[in-house]
Amino acid sequence: MEKSIHITLDDIAKRLNVSKVTVSKALRGHPDISKETTQLVKKVAEELGYTPNYMARNLSSRHSNTIGVVIPKIAHFFFSAVIESIYDAAFYNNYEIILTVSQESEDRQTKHIESLLAMRVDGLIISITQQTRDLSIFEKVKRQGIPLTFIDRILDIPNTSSVTVDDRGGAFQAIEHAIKLGYTKIGHLAGFHEINIGLKRYQGFEDAMKQYGVEINPDWVIHGSFGEEAGYRGFMQMYNNNNLPEFLFTVTYPVALGVYAAVQEVGLKIPDDIDIMCFGNSDVNRFISPSLSCVNQPTEMLGKKAVEVTLDHIRNIDSFVPKHIEIPTELLLRETCSAKGMILFSKAGLTGS
């Protein structure tokens, strides 16, 4: 096996019999270096296969032009779509993204943040894990003066920014729509209250139920995680107790997929035996039947705004005022939770208070 050879500034300098400083300035287009020397240095650098050592440059420069990103998952549509928009926005602003995935592990999250700090990133964009309880690593980020923006799953930490969607309002819209279709036996597969999206989406569910005078049955509200297994287990718990609601609102799209699997397993049908809507969209929706109505999150806007806020903080480090951006959601109505139930609504005569 051939030994890997890393060409350095010294190699180029020796080839041209000039100083390392001259080579460095020429590669950066510094005005101190003549046009002829600059062209010659770049020509030799290309011939030798030189690539810049950004890690070394970061140690001697105030900026690395990199943003570290930590997310809980990469397999699901929501986070993959947000990552794409983060990459696009960063690229447009001549920044690179260093992506890490915590896999919902608080320990991994901490290690990733430590690594990103060691890489001298200019800022951080983080969506916390569902396990996150220890805030000490985020205090370390603040002490080092690194701009920090939370996205989707956030923490209330002074002098940090956040970009979220209207979780509470979106959940309210979903439940209101179900009630106006005539559903009164309504359940919610909710997330953990310790995480903002779990709490806010439950509050939206609760707000709508109270406003329209629909009783909340505690047997139909099950708190858990944000993945498929939580949806499967939550539905099976109600099914095995012979106590199913008419309609289920799930805290995420993956939770809804778990419900689909469980419903099929027990031989029931959606929406005939139980109707469903979820918070969050997915590109796999075209492959499932019936297609799933949802509260749509504008993933492109989420990623773009997170980058904009982070760059604003980086560029105005001494005068920046933290920003908290909340982006509106919208209902996307498909085959579940459809208008066919409007007849029930007219018979029920439900009105808002």
C-alpha cells in the first residue's frame, strides 16, 4: 500500500525557493504578492496536489467558516429535510457544515459538542435528544463564547437563540379539525413533557379539547418517545384494553407509522375503525395507504432561519441580541381525517366557546 503524502506549504516553498509566508499569502491572493508569483505558486500547488489544512488554519484564525450541527436522527424525513436546508443556506454564505448525529443519546450529544468545539467551529446549531437533562455542556459552549442556536427541540438557556414552529397552534388546528368532523372520542399519543415539542403539542391538544367542550379521557393520552415503537405500543395498549378512541393525534410522523403497523397487525382499518392525523410530514407518505393528513412543518424555512440567526450572531458577536423565531404551520389534508365526517359534525352541533 502506498503511503499517504500530505503536501504542505513548506513543500511548495522549497520547490520555488521562496518563504512559507510568501506561499501562504499567494494562495490567499494577498496584495503583497505580485500577480506573477501568485500564479506560479498556485500552479505548483495544483501540480503537487496541495489541499489547505483547515484544522491548522483554524488554530491561527478567528474564524473557521464552519458551523457544527447536532441532531437526534438522520433517517427520518423531518431531520433530513432540515439538514438539506441548513447545508444550502450555509453554502450560499460560504460556510461549511460539520454534521453529527446523537442517535437520541445524551452522552453522544455531549461528545459531539466537545468534538465540534475542539474543531473551532464558529457556531453551533443543535436539536437536543429526548434524553437531555444535563445542561452543563451548553454552559461550556456559552463560556467559550460560541454562538448557539437551538432548532425544533430547544432549551431555555439565556443568551442562546431558537428556531421552532408553532407546535401548540399546529396541534390545536389538528384537534379542532377532527372535532369539526364530528369526532368526540379523541386520543393523543404524546411525547415527553420534558421536551418542548412534546409539551407544546400536548398543550395544543388540550387547548382545543377544552375550547370545544370535549372531555379528555386519560386512557387515550399516552406519553412516550417520538419514534415508531412509541406509536405501536401506544395503540396496542389501548387495543388490548378494549378501549379505542375514534381518532388519534400523534406527536410525530414516525409515531403515526407505528400506529399504522399496529392497526394492520390486529386486522383493523384506517380510517374506518380509527382515524388519525400526525404532527409532521414525510416524503414516504406517497407509499402508505390511506395517505396521512398532517400538521406540516416548513423544514426549508427552519433550516434557513437557523443558519441566518447563527451567522448573525457570529458576525455581531459583541452586540447580538438572542432571537426566538416561531414559524407558522399548516394542515395538509389527505385521505385520513377527511371531510367525509362533516355529516357527523352537523349532527353533533359542536361550536367553539
